Amino acid sequence: MPVKIKLIATDIDGTLIQDSTPDLYPEIEEEIRRLTDAGVLFACASGRQYASIRNVFRNVADRILYIAENGAHIRYRGEDLSVTRMDPAEMEELIGTLRELPDCEMVVSTPQGSLLETKNREFLDLMTWGYHNEYRVVEDVLAEGLPILKVAVYRKGSIRELGESRLIPAFADRFQVCVAGEEWVDFMDPSVDKGRALQTVRERFRILREETMAFGDNTNDIGLMRAAGESYAVANARPEVREAARHTCPPWWEKGVWQIVRGLEG
């Protein structure tokens, strides 16, 4: 007899919907309502900040669990279940390096929202209308003295080559570093990973690995694939993610996540 799924976790960008878009489609919202009414825990595991994720899921916002900042921030029904801060002693070199990268923008995530140093209007519009981030533009992110959950660097078009050839080798011994979508590289505390966050959620709610389903597309989703008994890489996923996943499903533009979860019994 098939094992009943009690927990579903999905990435957003490139998995559930197109990168940097703010809206879900009606079919998946209806499935979230149906599944959560039946007692299934539905989680979003994303590199986005909590406010951005909540905006995407705004029509079902109080029904889901949030694994934000690649797992550095876990929140459910108004309660922070886990917040993992980066070591402030390591921040100066990282921030200094990212400031010097050509054609790149930096986002520093804190529990109170994001900090930006840019005056780039196009990027600010992306943060405002694409991701719906809560942010402040400041002169010096380090001078704010706030705890940092994640640092992300963005390059329009693609940052993958820069990330894999330079940034990951330079900082992987001190941070959890990953390419998080074609245009982003994320830096977190070494303990932070979507898979570890999903394990924390499973333990909190006493849900077994085989009772867990997950969906992903990029290298920051590999841990998520390994933490779920029923793991799906969307067809547009990176090869490493498809290798880590147990199954594949249609891509986001064919509503692949919805195609899988709509057949589940609550």
C-alpha cells in the first residue's frame, strides 16, 4: 500500500513558477486549500525572504509553512521555528568582495527585511515588483549592525559561471554557498540548507521521510531532494538536481508540481 504523504515542500522560482515572478496560478492555490484542509502540511522552500514568499502565496498565506532564505528562516502560523544567523566576524571580507563585482547587485537579508546599497532603478524595481521584497536602501549594510541571515549577489542574465568558478571556491570553506537560480548566488551560515530545514520541519511535526514529497530545480534544492522520500526534479532542472531526485515531473510552464499533487489523497 502506498505511503500517505503528510508533508509537501516546493521551491518557487523555476520549479513552481517562472523566476522572479510574483503570482501563483489558480490551480495550485486550489490544491493547497484542498490538501491543507485534509491535514497535509504544505511548505515553500525558497531562497526568497519570508515577505516575498508570503506575497506569492498571499491567497493561501496562512495555510502554508515557510522555509525562507534557503532554510535560514523557518516560520509557521506567525511563529519563527528557526532563525540561523551568519557569523558577523566573516562578513567584512564577503561584503567587500561582492561590492567590487562588476555588473552585480547585493542583497543582505535580516529578520527585519533586506538591506541594499544600490541606486540602480532597474534592480530596485525588480526587488519591488518582481520579488515584492521588504527592503531599505542604506549607505553601508554592515554599519546597520543587524543580524544577517543571508547575503545574495545578483547579475542580470546569468551569474552561474562567476559563481561556480570564483565565488564558491573562494568562500565555500566559511559559508554555505550555492547558485540559486541562473542570476543569483547565495551565502548562508554553513549549517543552512533546504534539506536540513526540511528535516527540522519533519522532526517538529513527527513526519517520516517517506511521508514527505519535495520539488526543485536548482543546485540549492539538492538537499531538499535528499530529505524527502518522494522527490521530484522538474524537467527544466539542473542535471545535478535530476540525479539527486527520485522522480522527474513536467516543468513549471506545464504546471508540473500541480500535476503531481492534484492526485494525492489527503
